Amino acid sequence: MTFAANASDSPGITLLHAPALAAQGLCLRAEQDADLPWLRDLYASTRRDELAGVPWQEAAKRAFLDQQFALQRAHYLNHFPDAEFLIVQTLHERIGRFYLHRAPVHHLLVDISLFPAWRGKGAGTGLIVHAQTLARAAGCDLALHVSHANPAAHRLYARLGFVAGDTSATHLAMRWQPADAPPTSVS
């Protein structure tokens, strides 16, 4: 990963360029406080279909989603304080978030979220390949948890070499290992 100072239209923002993303015109940068309202909207976009049939007024749905976003964010910051909390963007537009915790033994893909217009177009694959590249370089495996309600993500992770492990009521643990790594358990 290379760093390019002030490579965006916003002064003072450093973009992180990764080969797996650059070919798609995408790059990463650190989250900033100014991104929080946008991150709330991104989170809401990931739950919109789930709430479509709920007979609440839009204001109640939004209040619920804002609360859920705050709880999820607090959980991530509490449990993964050393994670990389990154914004996925083109040179001119934010399109998603990418949260990766790189520990010495294994890496954890904490979250990938993309706005609907960017789903199914290769951005997610590029982000996962980027995470795999970092894990391989560190001699680590890469773990994640995927919602049972997201079969498209299950298929994507399986296609990229992730193996299913333990399951909970809501999520499935999956793990990827570099081809030359000794096997480890999936939990």
C-alpha cells in the first residue's frame, strides 16, 4: 500500500492506494469526524431492505437506524480500538467503509459496507483481495463474520477462498488462509 499526500479534492486528506483497488479507480482513507453523518446514511442503506416491511413511520425507522449505528460504532471502537477505520472512495465520491483489524496472529475483516449503487460491481471483491494481500504479507489468516441474511456475501467469500466455521443465530464465521499457511480452526 502506498500513500499519496493530498491526492483528493479535499485538502489535508491522505489517500491510501492499494493495487487491488486502484484498477477500479478506488482508494482508501482514514475516517474523519466529518464523515459521521455520511457513515450514518451508509449504515441506513445497509438495513433499508430489512426495514421496508416494518410498519413504522420513516422518522421512527431513521431514529432506530441512527441508534443501531451508534451502538455498532461504539462496539467496533470498544472491541477493535487498533483497527483501521477507512472510507472507500473514488477521487470524488465516498462509496463505502472498510474496517480491518490487523493483529499479529490473524487479521479480522470487521466490516465492509458499500452504498447500493456500488454493490455487485467488484468493489467488495477488491476490498477483500486487498485484505487478503495484507494478511498474506503478514503471514496471517483472515477471519470475518457474515450475516445469514446476506447470501450474496456468503457466495463472494466462498469464491475468494473463505471456509465456513462456527455459526450463531445471526452470523457465520469464515476464515481464509494463504495457500502456504498451516491450517487453523475456524471460529
